[in-house]
Amino acid sequence: MKLTVYLAGEIHTSWREDIKKEAESLNLPIMFVGPQENHEVSDNIGEEIYGTQPGSIYKDDAASDLNNLRTAVMMQKSDIVIALFGEKYKQWNTAMDAASAVSLGKPLILIRPEALHHPLKELSNKANVTVETVGQAVRALGYIFE
Amino acid sequence: MKLTVYLAGEIHTSWREDIKKEAESLNLPIMFVGPQENHEVSDNIGEEIYGTQPGSIYKDDAASDLNNLRTAVMMQKSDIVIALFGEKYKQWNTAMDAASAVSLGKPLILIRPEALHHPLKELSNKANVTVETVGQAVRALGYIFE
Amino acid sequence: MKLTVYLAGEIHTSWREDIKKEAESLNLPIMFVGPQENHEVSDNIGEEIYGTQPGSIYKDDAASDLNNLRTAVMMQKSDIVIALFGEKYKQWNTAMDAASAVSLGKPLILIRPEALHHPLKELSNKANVTVETVGQAVRALGYIFE
Amino acid sequence: MKLTVYLAGEIHTSWREDIKKEAESLNLPIMFVGPQENHEVSDNIGEEIYGTQPGSIYKDDAASDLNNLRTAVMMQKSDIVIALFGEKYKQWNTAMDAASAVSLGKPLILIRPEALHHPLKELSNKANVTVETVGQAVRALGYIFE
Amino acid sequence: MKLTVYLAGEIHTSWREDIKKEAESLNLPIMFVGPQENHEVSDNIGEEIYGTQPGSIYKDDAASDLNNLRTAVMMQKSDIVIALFGEKYKQWNTAMDAASAVSLGKPLILIRPEALHHPLKELSNKANVTVETVGQAVRALGYIFE
Amino acid sequence: MKLTVYLAGEIHTSWREDIKKEAESLNLPIMFVGPQENHEVSDNIGEEIYGTQPGSIYKDDAASDLNNLRTAVMMQKSDIVIALFGEKYKQWNTAMDAASAVSLGKPLILIRPEALHHPLKELSNKANVTVETVGQAVRALGYIFE
Amino acid sequence: MKLTVYLAGEIHTSWREDIKKEAESLNLPIMFVGPQENHEVSDNIGEEIYGTQPGSIYKDDAASDLNNLRTAVMMQKSDIVIALFGEKYKQWNTAMDAASAVSLGKPLILIRPEALHHPLKELSNKANVTVETVGQAVRALGYIFE
Amino acid sequence: MKLTVYLAGEIHTSWREDIKKEAESLNLPIMFVGPQENHEVSDNIGEEIYGTQPGSIYKDDAASDLNNLRTAVMMQKSDIVIALFGEKYKQWNTAMDAASAVSLGKPLILIRPEALHHPLKELSNKANVTVETVGQAVRALGYIFE
């Protein structure tokens, strides 16, 4: 049994690499997918494909067309979604991806610092598993294969 | 044709009252529902029903049981969801409710200040309508009945 | 048993009035709903709510936000969809509404002049009933109540 | 991750070959599928299998049986649908395929000349991505794999 | 709690009247709906609305358009389906309606003479309740309200 | 907003009456439905309708036909399911009704003595709310209307 | 693209072998699956696994448990269903399989002698393709790969 | 055709090994999956990943997070579910898994001693096949491949 896991969440730290390494060291048969991690590319992809837009809202709207296309395709291919919330940033698209996963019947693992639990409590309540570290999330993935 | 509209979003301002008044002044046949707006009640409802919990995470988890029950029931009764994002707060449960609405096939109207568009761009892209003011949202509701 | 019927299709002729009159004369317990029939209002509703847009594509995109919101709400309330294709115009949104109805499991009645059958043959094949006149469509509705 | 993409739209130009070539030059792991592109075969397939029909409407109806069978099978195998609208023709089956894709939860990329945006605005609004050229569409596909 | 029950099956005997009378005598709050019971009307409704067809297959195909439209609307309004098989006739549309009900998640009550059980065994196996008489079926409906 | 609540669980104590009284005293606009509470009737309903069966397994199978019919109809009419587990009995049909509710997207409130939590932990984990007393469950219902 | 096709219908003639041979001669990449074709095995499988039953109804009920299990698994694996009706037999399980396929969104090809069209007209109306011979059905399958 | 079968039920006997051996001896192309069979690991997995919890209810709740994650992933990968009920234990999670399988449209085979049929009668009624021994269940699986 091979699994595909979508890694939703912040793109400013190396947490995706950490997860992949830990999963690899455990020989878990998992393919990880995720969003565009180059922030600039992610913000500019709309204008790159559509051409210059008449203002920042329109630029953002164009970029989100492509980012949502990418996420939609990958999430449908995924068996599990892991969503990580960091200390900074609004991360509303992370919350959106996590809630979409739940609605699509995809199991959800939430990673967040304990300090953020209060504003995430309703989402955590819908997740299958809520942990604080990348290591715990990989341990949860590993339990599926034991 | 009567509609039920769920009002997701911050509970620290009177925006729900504003929407209700404007809709009433237009004689729109709409029933509005929404979350518990008393913040303290919303935070304490878990311990009130379950009894004292052994720490804040557990207290939050208990509260979210009840808040998610309430939202689940009301959202299934709703024809449209309006989600408002304000300048403050994490509002991840608002993002969660908005994304759940989209996944359930419920039309979504997003209200946010233009300054917040960038972090909301992917969610806005999934919404049917994105506006800045309560008045615009009511105008959109009104268009359905024209 | 009361039914709600969504009337998709061109807004430049009075066919919706004709259907309503014929249904009324047969005392069919049907509520008819449909799109905004004032073409100008339909084209301008986006700018009216969002404000002036930076070009016609953006104006169109804004208008379609509202038109799709309206249609989404009404179609979910409908038991049957009637889609009429006239001699003129592209009418791609009519084809879209008709196909959406089929995908949502809503029975579809197609009205089109015989001359348009060839380009509509695949859509006609998915419809429950394909006729040439408004009178035939109302007769089909009437058969449900016989 | 390999993807299957259904190419809906006109069958009188070589746009499908163009897409395949561009995708191949980018080494995108995509299998493209689509409708019968030989117009005559597509129109006559019903009579070829069923025998001669008693008139053009019946011939069309027979042909659409087979064309819809083919599309239904292929669309269910597809991860993404690209729909291209050209300057000519009614293309109502293209609109139907595009709307069906959206209803089935398949991401949709729309290609149309800017001049056709107005009549396509509601469909464009439901698409994930709307572009003018085949090259832009392939660039959007490529973004999924970056 | 009021229920709507669709009565699928043969139209040559008065079993629907029998069910209605028995249910009424028990004061069950049930609305019964069903197909066109006038066999001739059911067979001719296609030509009546579409005009004369070029042969019996085409006449049948036209009639089934209307009969399936009627059934589709009514079955979606129904909470339960009762399907009766008699000694005569092919009754394949009864089997079709019964199987559609199961697939739509509508509870199914099957009425058939014991002698017909063998060819109906797979369908009976999917039904919630299989009985021999109209009286038993009404007794089953009554049990829901006890 | 009126709600319908299905009360799954043991039929040997008066807990359903307790819930109804408490809900009434709070003026909650709720209609309660549930299984046949007369154990003997529930066990014998199959033979009563089908006639004597050739053994206890067959008698049980016949009875469950009718009990599942009743539950299927009522659960589809319900907005919420409450499942109560008592100290005695296997109560596997209660677990079945509770799990079905979750799968159907109906919010679930679980009532069980704390001593039974261990064997119910996976089901409790899927429920929205888990409490020990009927009073707590009604309080949870009340919170929806606050 | 490889397809799996379920062959529903009578088990007393060699039509399945004919289809397989014709498909093979066209090199169609299709795996065919279907019901147990040994009539005696199909009738006795229930008693073989459960032990002797107390009468023919119970024997039939036991057999249908296993036959429906087999069909359920295979149909979910299938991309297309072909249902053949012959001159003899009630064939209600064929009608059931065909209607289930339609409800599950699986394309349906119906094979029946023209003489049987009248009683099959409503089912034919729901099928994608209706033909008279095995050869026509294989030709329709072939069209998907052209 | 290869199948994946989820084996729900008690983890204190070697019935899973027995099924695997019998299936292997028949060369059935089946992959079997199931829950964590080490009872202690299953009970402690929550605390192992989350850290020590403030009481047994919380420890159970944590463990069920992981157990339900594992089951959710595996059940979605499965074509069939087999649920075994033994003489001992509450086995409510087995009933939950079995009911979830039915609701997800996965065929269900129930294994239980005849003595337990009465409390399992409603669940048995929803199962495709109900038997007493592991051997009978494997025989049922084998019938699918005959």
C-alpha cells in the first residue's frame, strides 16, 4: 500500500524537507506533494501566464487561479493531508486546504505550536490528529503502516 | 422563495446586526443564522456541559465540540454562507467555515477589507462573490430576488 | 406536490411569460424562477456592486460573479430545469446551466428550433425531453401532474 | 504523478496537436484524450452502428449516443479538462463538456479569444483558469508539476 | 412526520387504489404518487407532444422521454418506493425504478407473488422489505409510524 | 428553525421520555423520533408481517427488515442523531445507527457512562459531542438555539 | 487507457464469449467481467456456503447474497456496463444491474432484440446506447478507442 | 482483478492469519489490511505520540485519533470489508467499521457465532453476506473470482 500525502501550509521554512527526510529514514512508502514553495513564483504565476494585471487585487486573483488549480489536482490525488500552521502569517489558505480535505473525506493531520491552539480549536476538532511537531506527524503516518 | 443565510466570521463587532437591518429594510425574505456571538459563552460552553477540563487545550477542545455541532446543523440548513474577515484575529475558523461551505456546494460571499486580499486570495478565488462592505453583501443577496 | 422550475436561456424574448401564462391556464402548481432578464442590469451588476472595473473583461468577470451566485441558489431550489435556445446569440451560459442541471440530477427539458438540433445534439441527448415550442414544454410539465 | 487531460472543443483546427507537442517538449507526464476529431465520422457514427435513420434529427440523435458514451468514459478517467472555444461554430457541446467537468469536480482550463469573453463570462467564472492561447494552457499544466 | 411514497409497477390492476384505501383507513399521513396509469396515454404521450414518429421504436422512445421525466421528478420527492410485480408482463421498468430507488438511498418495499421470487431474488435481496400482498406493504408502512 | 432528532439506543429505560421532557421545558423546537420501543413488538414485527419463520435466525432477519426500514426513513428526516449506550446489552445496532449517522453527515451526540468510554473510544472520537447524561445532551441541543 | 466492462444479462447463451472474441480481434484493451455463468452454481452458492436452507425462498435469498456481493465488487471496478436481454426469461436482475449502473454514473450499453423494445423502452431511454447485436455493442466500445 | 479487503474486528485471536492462509491456499489475488493488532500498542499509541494525557478518558481519546486515522486510510483503499464478532468484548468499533463500510458503499461480510445473531440482526441485515466461520468468508471471497 502506497500513499500520497499533500503538505499544506507555510512555505517559508523547510518543514516539508524535514517530513520527507524523516519519512524516508523510516522507509515509509509515501509520495509527498504540495503547493509551489517559491513565494515569488506563487505570487507572480498569474501575471506570468495571463500578462500584467491592472492592480494588485487583479494580480492576486490571477495567481490564485493557478495556485488553486494546482492544489485541486494534487489534493484529489492524495490520501491524507497534513496542514502546518506556524507562528507568523495569516495562513488562511492553509485553513482552507485543511477544511476542504475534511469535506472531501481525506484524513487530516494538523501541526501547530500549542500557543496557536485556541484560534485553531474548531479546525483541530475536525482533524483526525493534532500535533506540535513534524516528528509527531511522521510518527502518525508510520502508525498506518505498522 | 425564502432563503437561510449563515453568517460566519468575527463576533466582536455588530456586523451581523447591520446585515439583518439592511436586509430587513429591503424586505428580503431571508432568515439569518450564525455562531454563538458571546465570546465568553463560546469559549466556556465545553466546560459548562462537560465539567472542568484538565487544562486550556482540553477546555478548547471541549468548547469546539459544541461550536462545531452548532455550525454543522446550521450550515446544513443554509442556502448561502457569508464569511466576514476583519482586521484583527486569526479567524481560522471563519476560513474553515467558508471552505466547508464551498465543498458542500453552498454559494459563498466573502467580505474583507481590501488590505486583507493578498492572504485571502485563494479563498476569494473559490468564493462566488468577494466584497468589502456589509452593504455590498446585502446588495448581492438582493440581486437574487430581483 | 408543488414544483419549482428554473427557466434558463435567452432573455430577449418573452418566452418566460408565455410559459408562466400557459402553466397558469392549466392550474399547474409550479413556481418559476430564472436569471435576471434585464440584459443591462445583468451586464452591469458587477460594477454596480464592486465599483468600476479596469476594462471590459474585468467588468464581465464581476458581473458573472453575481449572475452565477443567483443561478446557483435558484437551481438548487429547483426540481426541473427548462433551457431554451433561440436562433440568435451564443447562449453558452444556457448550455452551461443545462449541463449543470443534468450533472446535479435535475431533469432537463430542452426547447430549440429544429434547425438548431445538429449543434445541440449531444446536449439534447442528455436532456429528458427535447421540444420545439414553449407549449410542448408546458405540456410535458403538465404530464407530471396527470 | 501522471495526469490525464480531456481536450474538449472544436475539431476543425490542429489545436490538440499543438498542445500535445508543447507538453511533450516540456516533458510533462500527461496523457491527452478527447473526442472523435474526424467530423464526418462523428456525425455518421450513429448510422454506422444503428443503421440508416429516418431523418436528420434521428441521425443526429443516434450519433450523439455514441459521442456521449465516448466522452463519458474519457471524462471519468481524466484529472483535468481543457475546453477551447474558437471563433466559429455554436460549440454548445464544448460548453456542455466544460460545465459537466465543473460539476464532476474536475478542474477546468478555458481557452478562448478575448473577443468571445462576454458570452463566455459565466462559464469562465466557473473555470479554474481562463486563457487565450494553447501555450498559456500548457504553461498552466506545467505549473502543476513545478 | 409526513411521507411521500412512489408506487412503481403494473398499471393494469387496481393495487394502487387498494394501498391508498388501506393507508387511509389507518390514518397514515402518506401522500402516494406514481406513474401514468392509463396505459394508452402512457404509450402515446410521446407522439402527443412531439408529433407522429417514424415507427414504433421511435414512438416508444418518445414516450419514454416523458415517462422517465415524470418518474424522475416524483422519485426525488419520495421517501419510500413500493414496487409491485404481478404475474404477467415483462415489468422491466418496474425493476429499473426499484433498482434506482435503492441506488438513490430510498428504502424499497417489494410486493410479488411467492411464485415470482426466484427471478426476483437479487432485487429482493436489495429491498428493505419483500412481501406478497398489498396489505403487508401497508402494514410495513404503518410500522414506521407506530 | 425547527430540528428533528433521532434517538438511537436502548429501549429498556425511559431515557427518551426524559429527553423529551427536558427539551420541552426549555421550549426547544425539536421533534424527536426513534425506533420501536416495545421490545416484543420490535422482535416480532417480522413474523407479524411475513408470517411464521422457520427458526430464530430467520425470525430475527425478518424483524430487522422492518426495523431497518423504519430507521432508514427516520434517519433521513433527522438533522441530528443522539445515541445512548447503557450498562447492559450488546447494543450493536446503536453503534451501527451512530456510525451511519456520521457517514451520512448527520451530527452525532453520544451519551454513555464514563465506565464505557474505553470500548466506545473510536466511536466517541467520530461523534461531535460525548456526554454522560441525558441532561448534558439536551443542554448541547439547547446551545444550537441560543 | 484500459477499460473494464461488466457484462450483465442472461447466462444461457455464449454471448459473452462472442463479445470477448470480437473485442480481441479488434485488439481493444478491455477486461471483461461478469456474473457467475454456471446457472446451477449461481442458484446453489448460498446453500453451499451457508448450509441447507429451510425452503426455496430461503435458498434463493442465500444465493442472492453471494451473487449481489460478486456483482457489487465487479461493478465498482467497471468503467462501462453492457446489459443483454434475450427472448426468454424474466431477467429482472439484468434490469436491476443496468439501472444500478446508470445510477452509479457508469455508461450503459443495452443489447436487445427489436421485438423487446416496447417493455424495455424506459430502460433504453436511460442507456447511452441501445443496439440489437453483440457486434454493434463491440463496435460502440471500439469507437471509444478510435 | 486484484482486491483489497479490510479485516475489522477482535484482535485477541488469530482469525486474520487464518483468513490470509486460506486465501493464499486458494491463490486469491487479495491484499488484506486491518487495524493495529497489538492491543497494548493500540491503547498507548495516543500517549506515545501526544505525550502523557491527564487521565484515562484523555488517553483513550488520544489513542482513538490515531486508530481512526489508520482505519480511515485503509478503508478508503479497500474494496470489501470483513467484520468478525467474537463471543467476548463490546466490539462497538467493529460495529462502527462495519456500518461505515455499508454507508461508503463497500460490500460487507459479517462473521459471527450463531449465538450472537440476535443482537447483530440489524447489522447482519445490512451486510451482503453473514456467516459463522472464517472458512465461509473466504469461500465467499473466492466466489467473486470464479
